[in-house]
Amino acid sequence: MKRKILTFLCAALTLQSMAQKVAKPNIILILADDLGYSDLGAYGSEIHTPNLDRLANEGLRLQEFYNNSICAPTRASLLTGQYQHKAGVGYFANDLGLPAYQGYLNKESLTLAEVLKSGGYHTLMSGKWHVSGKDQSYPWQRGFEQVMMSENGSYFDQGDFNGGRKRPYTLNGKPYDLAAGKFYQTDVITENAINFLDKKESANKPFFLYLAYTAPHWPLHALPEDIAKYKGRYDKGWDVLRAERLERQKKLGIIDNQASVSEKDADIYDWSKLSYDQRSQWAKKMEIFAAMVDRLDQGIGKVLEKLKATGADKNTLIVFISDNGAPAEDLVTWYHGAVRNTGEVGTIGSYESQSKNWSYASNTPFKAFKDYMYEGGISSPFIAWYPAKIKAGSIKKGTGHIIDIAPTFYDLAGVVYPKKLNDVTANPLAGKSLLPVLFADQKAVDRQQPLFWERAGNRAVRQGKWKLVSTWPSYNWELYDLENDRAETKNVARQNHDVVSKLSVAYFDWAKKTGVVDFATLEAKEPASMKEFRKSKVQEQAVESYGF
């Protein structure tokens, strides 16, 4: 009898252990590219994004969530839980000759896939990577088991931004050839993600899916049926659009009714001075941008349908963010007129961006754009959906950062971040778990240390309500009280010398520990194309230059 009881108990414990393993939640991380703070319906946009809006209404939105202001540095932090310099991508996906600026992920910065795989997860990735170099640190080398990788360029063929060198798609490290004009990049990313979900090795193992869209990053390419939805919608111009989005944000509770609003940049064009033809051309650009966001949302809807069909929706956390604020760069200025349209804007032969005029509306209500450390450059929409754990319709302050994603996922998955993996000593995690904010009553991350930023000489520190920021080539610190002025309209540095001093000391201590160097010592190594990138963010003011 005792033997039977012992056998029964052993079997029960085995079944319980198996159930616990099966019960580990699936995790989907969705990243948009160059999407502004207000570009989703759930954050004030008129763009049709019913699937993301559904996730927001059934889940949680954060009012404050930060990225690193630009593509590769954001992805480096997001994938590793490290500040980007510590991960080796301090500047961009370029090697500037120092370990913190080698341009690809170092081995000491463990990826989400490496750590979650060690904890029993299937690891899947579809989309943009942008943190490899010298044939190192490709996703299939950094823990991902199934990979479809694509990078920015044409959405309709495998050319670069000007139809030049081939930028091949890869499927599990091998060339993945697609016929020009027969595909649309956003759809390819979605379709491969769904295929990977179909091919999971075992139904008893949880999965981690990194779904990294290139949309709505320029060039402005979209499908005709999506563009048609927005015909005439933007004929009123960017000033009216920004005002409309601001009112929606207030009604939604994304910003306070008394919140400050950033001032209009002096070089943003005056819509009233544009000719009819110029207005039509500019409105068309935003119609295409909206269509790109629309198609991205459609793809997310298809992923949600797949989750529901398999029953995985009942135990899956989905997190959606953007890699930076909407951009200011203009392609014609950047490439000195070398970019030539051989087709109508939005089609396979066009290479255009929305430029800072429309991005001024995308980043409502904040100041500045991608690559700046003002709120418009580093603020991202943040949506988390997990019906079993997250209270529907929640909107919280948050004050989260991309370095917090890794510890959040490990906390949720019950995976211990290793001190060493494959004989490599791992960098300690820099962020904090967001679970108390997502699942409990905590309104914002309980963080003792400040948050820090640096990219190409642009710097910032955030602690509590205070934010210290400077913009290259200036070293002068500006100080803003974000509790009362998140739009950064009033520099109060002169009235708060003690705060400036305290945060400045903290910044330089962090910079030393993290491998950050004065950008003046690196500027000579900066690629010419990136120098032109910085120049392209300032528009000419002559009325005759307002067109294409």
C-alpha cells in the first residue's frame, strides 16, 4: 500500500512539474521602426490601428517609456538589457574602433534569445536585426532558432534606399530570394512570423517571438489599397493634424489636460504658404506613411488570429514599442539630390521620407525628433497585453526604459539571468523588472539610479521629475521639470544649479563605467553618410524649396 501511495505521489509531482513547464507564458515583443509617440489610435492618431488599439484597450499603456533615440542603439539595449555602449553599439552599426563602439553586440551582453532559450523557450525572430558586424552576432548566432532577417530599404525589392546594392533577406542564415515587385516587406515579416509559430518543435514548450517590423521607416512605400483609405485625410496640413491629435490624447488620458506642448521648430514649413500642388505632394506623403502604419497593424492582427486559433492567446504576453521618435531627415538633402524618383511617390521607384514637417505631428506633443535626446526623440508608445494578468484599459505613468524589457521577460518566465553562459562572463543587467507596474498597482518603476542617454554627443539624464539634456556640438546642459513641463519648453538650469551639478556628476560617472567617450574624439571616425544624416535634419526656408 505504501508503495502504491509513493508511486501515486511521484506521478502527481511529475504531472505538476510538467504542468508548470507548460504553463510558462509565451512572449511576443513587437518593435516598430521610426513610429512617433502619437502615430497609433490608442495614443491619439487618426490612423486606423484597430488591432493595436484592441491590445491597448484590453491591456495597459504607459505614458512614459523610453528608447535610445535611433535604430541600432535601441535594438542593442532592447535585446540585451544593457546600455548600448556596454553592449558594443554606442554609436550605430558602424565600427569606430573602440569596444563600446564596435557596432555589433559583444558576447558579454547576453541576448533575450540566449537567456530564454536556456530556460526552455523556443526562440523565433522575423524582421530587422541591425546589430551584427564582421560576420558576428547574427540572430542565429545569438540564440534564435528560427530567423527571417530583413533590413531597411525598398519595401518592394531587395535594393537599398536608392535601388542600388542588394540587401538580401535571409531565412535561417541562408539567402531568401523574393521577386521584385511581387512582395511587400511588412507582409513578408508577418508571414514568416506566423510560419514560425506553426513550426514550433513542441507544443509543450513556450515560445519567444521577436517581431521587428521595418515599418514605417522610409522610404515611403505602401500598397495602393492601403493608401486609398487616407486620400484627402491630410489636406489640412501638419499644424491642424497636430492639434487634432493633441485633443485626442487629452480625451484618452495619455496626457494631462494642462500638459505643456512643445514649440514649433522654426524650419517647419508654413502650410499656408505652399502652393496647391505642393500641398497635394506633401499630403500624399502622409497618406503613404499612414498606409504603412495601417499595414503593420493588419499584420499584428494576423498574428493575433494565429494565437487565438492555437489557443496560445490565453497565456501570452505581448509588448509593443517603437525604436525611436519620428525622424527629421530628408532623403533629397541627405543624398544631395542623388536620390531620384523613377516612379510616383509610394511606389517601387520612389525614395521619399515624411521629413520633419509631418514628424512634427507624429511626435505630438513633444519636442524634437529621432536622434535627439529631447522627449520627441526618445519617447515611445508602450502597450502590454496579457488578459490573465493585466487590468484592461490601464494607463500608467511607467517611466520605463528599454533596458527594463530583459529583466521583465526573465522575471515573467522564471528564468535566472546567468552570471556566465558558454564560458562567457555576462554583463550584469542594467534595468528593472516592469512586472510590478504591469501586474500590480505600482504606477511607475521604482528606480534608485537615474536613466542615462548618449548618442553621437547628444546626452541626457533623467531622475525623478528632473531631466538634464544637451545637444551636440554644445556641451551646455539644459534642465527640465518633466512633472510640469514634459514638452521641455522652459529650461530651468539657471534656477537649479544644485540639480544640474548632481545629475552632471552622475552622468560622467555612468559614462566612465559604461565606456562612453567624448564625441569630439570620435567625430573624425564618423562615416561621411552619417555626417550628412545630421545635416539633413535642418530644412531650407525658401518658399520655392517647399516642394520635392
